[in-house]
Amino acid sequence: MFITASRSHPSKLVQMDSTHHLFTLGYEGLDISTFIERARAAGVKTVVDVRELPLSRKKGFSKSSFRDALAEAGIAYAHIPALGCPKEVRERYKADGSWATYTRGFLAYLETQQSTVNELVKIANATTACLVCFESDFTMCHRTYVARAARTKGGPVVVHLTSRTSFPDVAGRLAA
């Protein structure tokens, strides 16, 4: 179990059962120790890195150092680059700033990765997993679409972690 603030009443704390959730968490604005503390508080046993290229300007979040820091905390690490957002979709978003275009492009790409999504479902059903990417706002990150694809294929209920709270996934929230 973990404690979180209620979305409708942020000052009211509620308990959530973390045994059958697929979490997501963006590390933007967090240092490595705060990230690990947040993941551990939620009961995360495996971090699944869904960045195409697991490089970061933030200390501790590039693949090797991230994997090592997580291992030291007793958290497993898996990198699944096929579930990262392809460069051409990212570049188009940088150029036009259209989230709707980004979403359509990423979802079209994700449709071609169904066997990889199935592998993610196996991981998520076997352990308490957390999808990780940079973006702190889960409503503006591809990891939410990856989590939803896993849920659709039989994965656990999706819960988005933030630095201080969590939100159950609501599919209509990211409509393009």
C-alpha cells in the first residue's frame, strides 16, 4: 500500500493498493535519490525505461548510471528502446508543437510494436513495474500511451506517479 493525495482534495490522503498497478514516472525536476525514493514508496520493483535513447543531461539518469543507482536501491532496470518515441515523431513535434500530430504519429508507430508491448505486459504482470521517461507531465508524454497499450493487452491498471502524488489513468485525458 502507499499513501497519496486525492485528486479532488489534494490535502486529503488516501491509500492505494500497489500490487497490480503499472506505474509511470517522469524524472524531470527530480534528482536520482528523490526519484528512487518516490519509486520505492510506491513499491516499484522494476523500472522500465521507455526512452529510445537512454541518455540524459541530468546526472544519474543515463542508462548505466541509472541502472546502477536503481540496483543499489534494490530495483531492477530494463530498457525497451522499441517503446521510445521515434526521432522523426520527436523532431516533428519540436518543429510544429502540435500535440495532436505527435500523438497520431506515436500511436501509429506503437501499433507496429505489438510484440514488444506484449513483452511489457509480461514484465508488468510479473512485477510492480514503472515506465520511465523524462517528461514530468504524464499527459504530455508517450509513456502514457505505452502504459495504456499494455493495459489494453492485459496489463495492470495504470497509475501515474508524480513527485508527490499519483493519479489513476483516465483514457480521455490525452485525446488528440
